[in-house]
Amino acid sequence: MTGGTVIVLGAVGHNFGAGMTGGVAFVHDPQKNLAQRLNAELVQTSPLGSTQAKQLREWIARHAELTDSALAARLLRDWNATRRAFTRVAPRASASRSDPTPATGRTRTRTDSRTRKRV
């Protein structure tokens, strides 16, 4: 993954996060198996902040509305427990940044490789 946001409601495979150079993943991990399956050299985890949890709840509610997902509905019914079971995963280079979703309004500074000036 090179950008964007993904929400994982199921189990992840081994080496999760390999090749992740941008973006953020919110992983539902009630069994606490993520640490054993994570590529810890490339990504790191953190708990959800309150703003992230609010946005995540909105996304899951929208998913439930659009798909009639029984799992999403169950997660929303006990949101306090669900929130604690989610982990934020981001590449080490960007893990210190806030949520890199378009909703943050952040802009990225780019440099023209020929002129070395910001564009």
C-alpha cells in the first residue's frame, strides 16, 4: 500500500505491512494476533486516537449501511470494546504523522527533481 486508508475486519496474514510505504491501516485484532503477523521492520502500531476512532466508527457505520454487514453491525453495537480491539498500522517513516487521510486537510510538500524547488 502506498497511500490511502484500509480497514481490516478479519484476520491478517503473515508479514502484514510488507511493502507498505504510505497510508494507514486500521486492523480489528480482538485476539491480539497482529504482533506475531506484523512486519515490524517496516511498520509500527499505535492505539487509535479519539479523532481516528470517531472517523473509523463513521466508516464502519457507512459500511454497515451500504452492505448490511452483520459483522459491522455487531462491532458498532459495542463500540467501546470494538475501539479497544483496533490497532493503527503505518509505515515507520510516516507513523509519527497524524492520520494521513484526505480528511485531515494536510498537504504534502513536493520538490521538483530538476530545479530542486518546492512545487
